[in-house]
Amino acid sequence: MKERTSIMARMFILMGLILLVPFAILVQIFRVNVIEGDGLRDLWNSQAIDYISIPAQRGQIYDVNGSLLATNSVVYKIAVDPLFPGITRDNLKTIATVLSRHTNRPTSYYTNRISNAPSHSRYIVLERSITVQAYEDIRELGIRGVILEEDYRRNYNFESLSAHVLGYVNHNIEGMTGLESRYNEKLKGNAGQQQVRRDRANRIFSYVGAPRKTPQQGLSLHTTLNSYIQAITEEELEKGVRNNNAKQGTAIVMDPRTGAIKAMANYPTFNPNFPASIDAENRRNFAVSDMMEPGSTFKLVTAIAAVEQGVVDFDEVFETPESGTMQIHGQWMRDHNPLGDLNFREVIAKSSNIGTSEIAMRLDPDAYYQYARNMGFGTQTNIDLPNEIGGRLQRPYEWSGVTLPWMSIGYEVQTTPIQMLQAYGAFANGGLMMKPYLVSHLTDQYGKIVEENKPSSVRRIAKKETIDRLLPVFKSVVTDSGTAGWAAVDGMEIAGKTGTAQKLVNGRYSSSYRASFAGFFPADDPKYVMLILLDEPKTSYYGGFTAGAVFKEIATRIAGLDSDVKRSDPTERIAAMEHKIAPRLTGLSKDNAGVLLSKQNTSFRTTGKGSHVVQQVPEPGEKITTNTLVTLELGDLNTNDIPEGFVEIPDLRTMNMRQAASLLRNKGLNINMVGSGTIYNQFPLAGELMRPGRTVTVRGKARSMTQISQVTHQLNR
Amino acid sequence: MIYTSSNSDINSILGTSPNEVETKGRKSDRVLLVSVIFLMMFGSLAVYSSIAYFAQGHGTSAGSLVTGHIFKLGIAFFVMLIVSKIDYANLAKFSRFAVLISWLLLIAVMVYGDMVFGAKRSLSIGGFSFQPSSFAAVALIIHLSVLISEKQDYIKDFKRSFLPIMIWVSITCLLIALEDFSSAALLMAISLFLMFVGRMSVLQISAIVFIGLIGGTALIMSTEQRQSRVVQYVNQITDINNTNFESAAGYQAQQAHIAVAQGQLFGVGVGKSTQRDFLPAPYNDFIFAIIAEEYGMMGSFAVILVYVLILFRGFAFIARNARDLLGTLLAVGATLMITLYGFVNAAVAVGLFPVTGLPMPFISYGGTSMLFAGIMIGLLMNISKNSRNSKEFYIG
């Protein structure tokens, strides 16, 4: 019994001791779970859980008609891990060979890339974007250690079209300039996240039911750009820059009523698909990020200020010195030519610096400054583009004695092209200045409008009456008597102003120039305001000749595109003119001639004595206006002068073919027409006698278009 | 009654006359059986969940490995049933030879064994992988029980009882220790526990423990690597969240901690363990961590309690009611073999013990240990069947 008791006792003592172990285990489980649990679970999160991002698609960029300017496409990226277990030298060579077949790069390019990579590198990118075909071919090789990744690429469908406005993206698809940069956050969207698990070899694998945050796709931009107008603008700007051998050119087209930018171009331009292929200098958008002394286009400020302040009378005559130069506070001010006596309209139309500064000096500097400030100079327009600068407008207390006269003609002030355009836009819009903008609205991936940029007015720069009074003045710039005859478009009224600014290089005015033209059309109901700027044109530095010609080409083509912009029909134009033709009066009696002329409401005077008209000035068939005085020379008609059966050949020169034909037919003669248009030669000559039935040969020549337009504008005036 | 028979005959103590007790129609312990089945089922699920990584690395599927596991469980179960039918007195007759054969196998494994995890532990015989150390442990426990019950009359004698017993134990443990130190240490502990229960001198046993402690300390101090492991072990208990590890074992212990912490009350769900990807041999050494992660505190507590139930059942019912001292000692030894392996594995998984490579009986993946765990349970069932008391001790 004793032994058994002892054994049993020892057995239960042992059991008690051993039971301490499971008890300790239970306590430890509790401790690990509850007391130390949070820290350990944090450790678990950091080691076993990872998140991979699901890239969001970058938003598209559309023009006003819905054309896709910028979009995305999928590309494949290929990299290799040369240390991957099982990958051999031959494998790498095969990959390089297959790849080189698709990319036209030598095989050695890839093998060198692998061998030149830092040692232990396990991710060597061979090609950032390969074709789907190349992707498939590589994948078919089935070599482990090849890393093929899908990636998005930004595509600019029209290549260089509106490159400076759109900007471009870097290889991380982040916007670098232009709208891409300005709206980068909106375009980018928010990348989604997928929770994945990692194992101890750091391999990632996704699993069913893993928390997933779907990416929020980027918003799409709907711009106010019109790709047709943009294309026209770019094409004509390029032509202008090339023809004039200019260094660079900028052109902007805006709707003055809303501030919507229709086109914005710089030349030289670049292809945003390959932004690195051109100097960074040419990727700058000069329209917003370049400031310069504007020159005469700034005279708009002077004109508005002077008219609104009532310091100038439209009939007043400004006498400019015969030399065309004048000293103001010891500095010489020059006109491009000696211009003589000018009224206010001519000061602007002929762009007289002397006249303009004379007007400006009548103004209070503070008032002048306020006008310039109100017209947006010295502050940013806040157009939705990055890197906009505000120009430079000195405050009156910073001015020297010559600042006001010089500023009045566009020196000692620095403006950006977009500021100048905005100011002319305000002028075109009856004095109400609109903020320029490029993006009208943003839509999400379902096309729902998320954000809208409504046209917004900045302020009124001048009274409507001031604008109405000034409009004819600026219209007269675009005539032959103005400085911008080259910008005139047949059948369309344009108002604007030329500018030629000597460039300040290293603090001295150099012999290089910047030619510009700012204008709008149709002048009476402006729909387009446009600024053309050519940097250092070599053919002529006059803004009217170089920039004006570009303006004309663009305006002509826009007018052809936009049915709202009507160019008047040539026949209507003639009908609209008080257009009379001097009748044939020779041979008529004095009384008859008088009746005929009074019927036509034409006054006349007579010279000489006689019953019949023997000669008249102007010649029959010539165009006359209401106030033309017709001179009739009277004499006695001697019918015997012309032998019976003969007729006298009239002078047909300067007549047109139709007039000549009817005249000859009336005399019973036939006509042989060579060429067309105005007759410059005839045979037999005038005054010779011929029998009826014979033929008179006339040669005609069409007058050149420029002559016609000159005539038209002279008439318009 | 056997122990208290008036003549206190050695034969009655040895229990060589089984006919003294009526055992016909008696059933083996059903609680034990249900517990084992529970562990096997739980284990199969845990193995299925945790073996995928291993399967991937060996070009096979988790499914086929688990099928193999269940097949082995079936064999173990079958062996268990057979052993439960053989009277343990008969088994005892061959214990001496079994130990001698185990020694030969242990030597053979050192020469011909397969390398697994840097140690030679298994022999391939006809396509089956076989670990002699498990066999040796079973053989030693049976033989130890036989020796202790044989030497009851002079059990506290140093020369006649302690020395010869220690020779058997030492040789077996030494042979195992050469390749698998932790198994040997555990076997040594079980042997000492058995000797303690078998009324051997506490002083002599203490001396062995003392020598073991001295030797162990000397062993630890001998190299810096071992010292750092001890420091690491202390750290892992005191500062669970520390991520500066002295050794790889520290990293493993922490990963096990993370697994346990992930489980919380109800676990992350069947087959949803993530820590199986971070733990070494999650299907074997760290299977308890996986159970704790997937089934939470509820699941891990249940497993521990099942082992406690086996311990309680083995000691308080089977060993206490065994018909003779041999039965008692065999029951104690077998119970310890099952439960201590389970507890040590769990203690390692929760970071209480330093990292060892001991399997969890009936749960871990692995054939040989399961087979001998089956033999142990079979032995316990046989002892319970041949117990001297009436049915009231048995359920079902």
C-alpha cells in the first residue's frame, strides 16, 4: 500500500507540475493576443500587407468641336531581371534579338544595356514602349525573369497642333507645361489601390476579396480652342515667320465677347509627343510668358485715355516737324517718316509718335497710369495657363520726366502678348474687358460636367461712347492711308493697330525689331480679336507690313470658315457706292447735255461758246461722284468734218470691253477683243476715220487686285 | 489491491498474472479515442492550409500531400487499434530487444540517413521515410517501465537500479542527441519523470538534473553563438515586439507571435492564414501558430485542452487504475510522450520555449512520429482495457 500510495502521490505531483506548462501556454496565448497584440498586428501589416496602385487614366483634352487633342494609349514596357533564377546569358541574347527585330536598334544596344547596368541590378529597363506585336513575341518566348509592364502613354493626335497650349508630359505622365501642367491634378485623377499580400520572398500576390479602391479617372478638359482656326493660325504664322525670316512668331485669336481663346500659336513649335526633340526655349509659350516693350500697339491706352479725358479734339491739327524728329526733355522722338500736319485720326492711323506723345503729355500721369492699369497692363490676365507673367508697368512715382511720352508710344512698359490681346479684346467688346480662358468645362469619365469656367468680365476699361468714337480711328489704320494697309481684307472691316518696337538688348535699343499687329473683325460687331507678333523680321520691321500680312491671311481664312463673319459681296458693294458714270455728251446740244446731267444730279460748268458740246471732262464712261464738276467745252458742231460714209474712231483707252463694244456697235463698227479688262491699246488709233462695218482691235489688261483694293479703300474713306 | 496484497509478492507487483483481473468485454477508453480523432481532424485541416508553400517548392500540390497525410493518419489509427488489442505484458517482453534494435537503427541513420534541414534524422526503407529516434523513444519508454517495475524491491539502490537504468537511458538519449538534441532532451526529461514516478531516489534523479544543468550551462557558455541564442530567448519572452534579432530563431519566434496575435478570439478563418508564408515548416514545427492564427484563441485553447484532457485521462484514470505497476508506468510514459510533445510544440509556437523542431502529435505533418504516437495511444487504450476497476471509470 505504501508503495502504491507513494507512486500515486508522485504521479499526481508530476501531473500538477506538468499542468503548469499548458497553463503557461494559455496565459501566453492570451498575452500575445490581447496585451501585445496591437504591436504584433502592426508588424503583420507592415510585412504581409502591401498596396499596389492601380493607375488612373489621364483625362483627355478636347477642342471646342469635340476633336481629341490629347488622349492616352497603352504601351508595354519591358525590363529584365538578369539575376532571376534560371535565366541564362543565351536567354538574354534571345530577348535582345527579338526586341531588336521590332525596334530597329542593334542587338548589341540591349546586351550593352544589360551588361552596363549596375551589378546586382534586378530591374533593367530595355525599352519604355514597345508594340503589342513585340510584347506578344517576347511573351511567347516564355523566359522567366522578363518583366513586361503595361503603361499608359500620352498621345497628341495632331502632333504639333496647339503644342504650346497643351504642353506635354514627362515619362511619369505628369504635365510639364501648358494645360497639362495647369490642370495636372485634375487630369491625373486619383490612382486606385489594391491590397496585396507579400510572402517572405517578397513576392506579391493578389487574393480574392482583397480590399480594392477603384481608381478615380482623370477629368477631361474641354477647351475653347478651335482646331481649324488653330491650324490656320499656325500655318499662316509659320508662313509669316518664314517669309519675313523672323526669329520667332506668336499669334493669338480670341473671342472678345467671352474671352475664349480660339487659337494660340508660337513658331517654331514642337511635337509634344517627343518634347525633347527641340530646345526648351521653343517649348516656352511666349504668348503668356514673354514680356516686351509693345511699341505702337500701346497707343490704344493713350487714345482711350485722351478721348475719355477729353484732352483731344478730333479736328485739332497736330503739327509735326518737317524733320520727323523732336526733342522731348532732351531725348529724341522720331516718326517713321516726316508726317506733316495730322489730325487725331491720322496721328493714330499713321502712327505718329510725336503726335501721340504730345497728346499723352496733356494727361495727368496718375490718370494715364490708371488707364493702363485698368486695361490689364502690369497684372496677369489669369488665363488658365502656367508660367504667366504680369509684365511691367511702372507706378507714376517711379517715372522719369520722359516716361509718360515714351510710355504713350509703348516704351518703358513691358507687356505680354496675352495682355495686349486682352486690351484690344476689351476695346472690341465695347469697353468691357473679359478674362481670357482656355478651358470651358471639365467632365468626368461619364461625360458629366464637373466644373465649368463661365466667361467672366474683368472690368470696364472705358465708356461705350469713348469706344464708339475711337472705333473709326482704329478702322482707318487698316487702310492705305493708315499703317496697316497690308492687313486689310477685301470686303471686311477691320480695326487694329500696328506696332514696331525696337528691341532693348542689354539695356540699349538695338537694330532689331519686334513687329506686331493687334486687331479685330468684323469691326462693327467684333467676333475675333487677334494679335500677331513677329520677332526680328528681316524683310521690313514695320508691323503693318509683316505682322499685318499674317493677320490678313488668318482673318481671310477665318472669315471663310465662319459664316457669321460676312464679307460683303463685290456687286453689292458697287451698288452701295454712289456710283455714276459720266455720260457721252459730245455732240449733244448744250441744253440736252444740261438736262442729262441734272437728271444724274451732276453739276457742270461750260467753257467756250457754241450750241453744242465739243469736248467734255471727265471723259465719257469715267466714274464720277456727286461732287465732281463736269466741264463742257462748247462749240459749233461742224458735221462736214467727217466725210459721208465714214465714222470717227473714238478713244477707247481706259474703257472696259463692254463699254467699248457698245460704243463701236453704235457707230456701226465691229470689235475684236484681245484680252479683257481695261483697254490700254487700240488699232486704228482714235481720231482716224473708217467706214462702218470695219473692225477695231482693242487690247485689254486686268488691273491688279491690289490696285482694286486700293481703289475700294479710297472709296470707303 | 494488487499492490496491497498481503504477501506483497513480487509477481503480483510485476503483474505477470493478468488473469487475476476480469477484463473480458471491457472497452478501451473512449474519451482518449475521441480526443485523438479530434486532433487528427484538426491537424489535417491545419496541414492542408499550411503546406501549400512547401508543396509549391517540391513540385506537388497541397491536396496530394494532405491525402498522404490522411493516409498516414489512417495507418497510425490502424496501428493504434492493433496495439490496443495486444496485452501490454506481451509487449514488455520484447522491450529489451526493441531498445537494442533502436540503437542499431540510430547508428545506421548517422551513416545512411537522409539529410533533412541539416540533420540526419530519417532512414528510407522501401520508399518510406522512417525516423529511428521516434522508435527509440518508444522502445526506451517501454523498456524503462519494465526495468522500474522489475526493480521495485531495490528501486532506491544506486548500483542495482539507478546505474543500469541510467545506462539504458543515457545511451539511447546520447545516440539521439547526436542528431536531434531537443528530442533527446525531451526524452531524457520523460525518462526522469518516469523514474520519479517509479519511486526511484529523488536525490539520484536530482543529481542527474543538477549535472544536466551544469553541463547545459557550460555548453551555453562555450560559444558566443549559444550565448546569443539564450539572450535572444530571454528577449523573445520579455520583449515581444522587438524587431532586433540576435538570431534567425528570433525572427521565427516573432513570426509565430504575429501569427498568434493575428488570430485574436475566433481566428482569421479556415485556410486564410497569412503567416504560413513567413514561418518555416508551418505544417510541422509551427503548426500550432497556424492553428492559433486560423482558429484564434478558441481553437488554440481547444487543442491545448484536448492535450490536458489526454494528460488527465492518462494519469488520473488509466495509470491510476492500471492492473499493475507496469501498466501504471507505461500509461504515465505514454501519456507524457503524447502530451509533452504537444505542450512543447505549442510552447515553442507561442514563444515560451526556444525554437526546437518537435512535432505536435496527431497534428503535425510527418509520418514516423505519428505512427509511434498511435502506438502510444494504442498502449494506453490497452492498459485502460485491462484496468482493474469497474466500468464506472469509463465513459461509453
